[in-house]
Amino acid sequence: MRNKYIEAFENAQISEKSIPDFRAGDTLRVAVKIQEGDKSRIQNFEGVCISRRGTGTGESFIVRKIGANSVGVERIFPIYSDSIEEIKVLRHGRVRRAKLFYLRDRRGKAAKIRELRK
């Protein structure tokens, strides 16, 4: 059983931000606010969502992209973080698992995810 005050606070935090409906296998573009000294800018991180975990304000997701020199880069984002400006779903992937950690071992066409057409 959760404390009613904590639950009320979490519900207030959740209602402030609109999060698109996405799941593992979807290609996302996450606009992240980056602070450099006294300046701030927005940098996009685009890749495949390989997992979602947690509930409420503690929910997070992992996005994986192939960076320079074919090196895989993964970032974990808390969904209700203030540093996330926007989450945009670019493609819906057709996958049969909730966690796509097997993509870490794959390169090129082997790591391809089919698109879910609606």
C-alpha cells in the first residue's frame, strides 16, 4: 500500500506532461535539454526503444542508436524528467518481445525491425 500523499504528488506530476503512446521496438526522437555553463540547448537523440520499465513517476525507457564508427549508444531516460523536452514517435516497430536486449549483439540488417503499418 502506498502513502496517499506520495500517490497524490505522483499523479500531479504525471498529469502535467503529455507522453505519447510507445513501446519497445518503436523508433523515437527524444529532445533532451542540455545545460552547458549558463547556456542551454536542445539535442535530439534518435534511436530504437529497447525497453520500458517501472511505473508512475519512476518509469524509464532505454533508447539505443548506432553512433559514429558503428558503435552502439544507449541512454536511459526517466519519462517524467525535466530534461526531456519532447518525445516523438517516428515509427512503430513490429516486435514480439517487451525487452529487445538481443539487438545489442546484432549489426546491420540483422538488427532491422519491421514497421507496424496501421
